Amino acid sequence: MSTDSVQSRRLTIGVPRALDYYAHFPLVRELLVGLGFDYVVSEPTNRAVVDAGTSYTVSDACIPVKIFHGHVESLFGRCDALYLPRLVKLRRLKHDGRSFRETFCPKFIGLPDIVRNSMGLETIEQLGPAARARRALRRRLRLREGEVAPGVRELPVVQRGQGGPGLDTDRPIVLDIDIDLTKRLGTLYRVANQLRRLRFFSYPRLYLTYRRALRVQRRYENLLGAGLSPREVLAVIDGAERPERPPTPRGPLAVVGYPYLLYDRFLAAGVVERFTKRGYDVWTPWRLWKDKRALALGARVKSRPLFWHFSNIVCDAGLYLMRYGLTPEQLAGERLSRRGYLYRLARKRPGAHDTPIRGLVHVTSATCGPDAFVGKYLELTAKRLDIPLMVLQVDEQSGEAGVLTRLEAFCDMLERR
Ligand code: SF4
């Protein structure tokens, strides 16, 4: 490969298939492709990814964070930079007329630093300001492509604040981007400044691409609301036929948990699909994600919101489903109407035509701090309303056989009731 082709080659950004991937991947993909980057997603989780991730992390880290490290490692040598967002805030939260601060769990907020330090990676900022960073990156690519002429010794990549030679050139640069959507265009400006260190593009182009990416993200969220899994939704966005919903003679069942646990087929042994195959209409928090009135009703069970964004969605959805069940309009794929919301708000009980859920399954990770609060709310409410509850805790030792045995036993118990 000549020097020119190194310069004209599109940079590849690696996206780990873990944590935020399940919530915002369509937006990220659209943004990267629209700005002229290639992207590569790590393979679905498997035993090798779990083992690699475990070797990089401390033993009390939760399993989603461990496997995130494994996914990052599997992208080494396959991409030039890594998309590693630092999720800080996504929305302003109102509860009972008061405004609350809502953020992410500390492992999310510290993720870029944890990964960078435990895996020895550099951030894009360490390469210096925009033009210098682009030069350093090209030099790094030439090193990797073996384009250094014999006898010419390349200087190591300049690192701010760090002495010693450049790090292993096989390792991608970290795009450590703070995401705070309550600051709207301020966040977009910061994202632009990070990405423009890799490749120049104009601000109008960024804005138009962002608007398009938001539209794709909204479509993704609406299709999740129709009961499709993230994998099915991505296939539909890419042009595949929308899959038929299988028959659900056994009625609605709530399966709540973070998206990176529920939809990772290795971690929770495909729990959503397994209940669907048994004939249940599975309701996850991500199916109610955009049903704001339903989540607001669930939130009223709590005296005040939790601090964590994903935990609030999981908890509010679980509480709503247990307390009110599902309205005919929700079962038909629509959101809770304003009239239905006001009716439940005034009477604090389900309507005459609502369908109660059969039971609730809470999928959680061992050593997850926020889930200690979510689990308690769900447990107390399930006990008070006499709803069967199963807590499915997963960690790196959980085997598929153990999870399946518990699912079978829970289904048998539901069917006997
Ligand atoms: S919310 Fe829990 S499972 Fe998710 S990253 Fe934080 S500690 Fe881990």
C-alpha cells in the first residue's frame, strides 16, 4: 500500500457490541458513516470474549463491564479508533413537578478511563490538536502497514503528558466522547471536535448527518416498542422484511433488565426469545421505552426517582406492568392514551379491560449496585400485588443449562397457577 492510499483510506472505527450498543447503535452508525468513516462491530459475546474481559478487570466489576473489555480486545488490529462513549446525561427528569438529576452508574461514566488504563490505550486527545493528530495518525497507519522505507527510523507517536516511546501501534486510539444530551448542540460540538482530529468535515455536514441519525434512532426505538429485538430492528432498518410476531396464547409476561443483559444472547441465554417460544407475550422495559405516560405512572410508585437513567426505565416499566397490566391499545402496539393515563392517575388502579401480566422476571448482574435498589422496589411491589417474581442473576460463571433450568421451573409454576 502506498503512502497515498494510506492517506486516502477511510478510517475504521470499532464499536464494541456491549453496554450502550443495544440502546444507541443506529445513531452512532449513521453518524460515523455519514461523516465518512468505516465502522466495524465486534462479534457477538462468546466464552473467549468473557474470558478475555475477565482477565483485564477487577473481580468485583459487573459482568457487562467485563465483557466490554473482551469486546474491545477483539477489535484490536481490526480498527484505527474505538468508539468509547462516556454517557453522562441523556434527559432532564421531572417527577411530581420537581426537577431531578439523573445520570449513569459510575462504571458507565468512568468506562473510557477504566478501559484505557487497564488495556494501555491512548486517547485521541493525547495525539495533540486537530492537524497534528491527523499527521500522527497517518504516521501510525504507515507503521502498521509496513510502509516505512528500510533504514528510516520512525519517531514514536507524540504523547502529551507521557514520557517514553509510543504505545503498541496495533492498538486503536480511544475516542473518549462525553455524551450529555441535556446540553444539546454543545455535546454535538464536542463530538465534532473529537472526530475532526481523525478526519476533517464541515460543521453543516455534521449537523445534517446528526439530524438524519436522530431520525434513524427514532425509528429504532419505535420498532423496539413494537416488540422486535435490537437484532431484528437493525435487519428491518437495513431493508429486511419485518418478522411476524409468533402467537402468544399464554398472555403477557414482564421480563425486565438492562438492554445489554436482556439482548446479549450469551449472557442471559436468550431469555426473551425463550419465553416468546413458550407462548408468552414478553414485555421488556425497552418495549415501553417511548411510552412516556406508562413510565410516568410507574415512576409514581416511587417517592423520588433513582439517580441512574437505565435503572429508572427498568424500574418504572416493571412497576407499571405489575400495577396496571396492559391496556387493549398497548396490546395492539400503541402507546397509552392521554385519557387512559388520566383515568389511572385519578383512580390509581387498572381499567376494567386491562390485561394483568402473568409474572415478572428481573434479569440482573451480580455486583450491580443500582440493581440493589431496582430489585427491592420490584420485589416489594410483586409481594404486595401477589405477582410471581423470578430474579435471574448472571455472572461470568453462569452456564446456559443453569439459566434454562430456572426458566423451565418458573414457566411450570406459572402454568400451574
Ligand atoms: S448499571 Fe449495573 S450492570 Fe450496568 S454497568 Fe452499572 S453496575 Fe454494571
